[in-house]
Amino acid sequence: MIESTTYTKATLLRLCDDIDVNQFKITAVEDDFDQRSRINFYNEEVGKKFNLKKAELETLKASNKNSEFSQKFQTSWASVKNEAHQNLMHTPFFQNLNVNVVKAALQAWSNEEVFQFVRFINERYRFSNIDDFFKPELEALKTISSMVGSLLKEIGFGLKVASLSDLHESLLEAHSKMELNISKKEQIAEQ
């Protein structure tokens, strides 16, 4: 607890205003519940300021995580494979990846890496209620699927073409299944 003789409310608020959240390095894993359950402020204004800064940090954390993941994703599937299987199997993330990053990755990866990525995609979207989990990435899947179709035409032939063709089919199937499920739910809701 900060002694009130050291900092006044005005000093504390000025200190909060002067903090630039971009100076912090945010860790990817944290125990949010433990942190928030112990935070109490005697002054409502200070509490509001804290919550604003905390929201800025959360935004920065998400941005940094997406940026770091994108860089590793572009480098190799092997560098993100474990994270994808452990943390992203039922979490939408394609909407956070730029289609150009995915294209550059697919061009740089070996045929084996593309094959392993296709296996991940097939496993990820194999269950029936995928729209409950992955609806936020529907548009991104369509865009990526279209890009993979164009990439197939660019490359033309070779070992990687077979894996890219499988990827294209898997992505088409995933977003088609998702759109069908969403359409069925909308029809049921209208009745």
C-alpha cells in the first residue's frame, strides 16, 4: 500500500497519466484472477485510471502476441506447432494473421511443414459445431482459402502443390461447414 503522506491523489493520477504502456514487455502467460482479486482502491478515480491503463496493457499484450506469433508462423510451422496444438486448437486466430503472412509462410515452408499444417487444419475443424468456436475467423478463412487457390495456380506443379491442394480443400470445407451451420441456426431462430 502506498502511504498517503508520500503521494497525494493528484500526484498519483498524474503519475498514471504519464505512464506510457508501450515501455512494458508483456508476458504471454499470467494469472489474471490472482492479480485482479487483490486489487482494491480506496479512491474510485484512481481505480478508474488503473482500469484504463490495464485495458491499454491488454490491447498491447494482444498486439504483441499476434505480432510475435505472425513472425514465428512465417518462419516455420515447427516454430508455432506446439503453441497451435496446445493453445489455439479451439481458439480463433486466423483473423489475426495477415493473408500475406500466411502466403509468405506457405511459400517458405517445406512440403513436410505444409503437410503438417494441413493435418492441423483437418484436426482443428473436424467437429460439427465449429461455428461456435471459430465464427470470428470465418472471413479470414475465406480470404486465406482464396489466396491458397491463387498460390496453387502460381506454383503450377511440384510436391508442394499436392499439400497446398489438400490445404485449399480443407479450408473450403471448414468455411463451408461453418456457413452452413450459421445459416441453419439463423433459420431456426427465425421460426
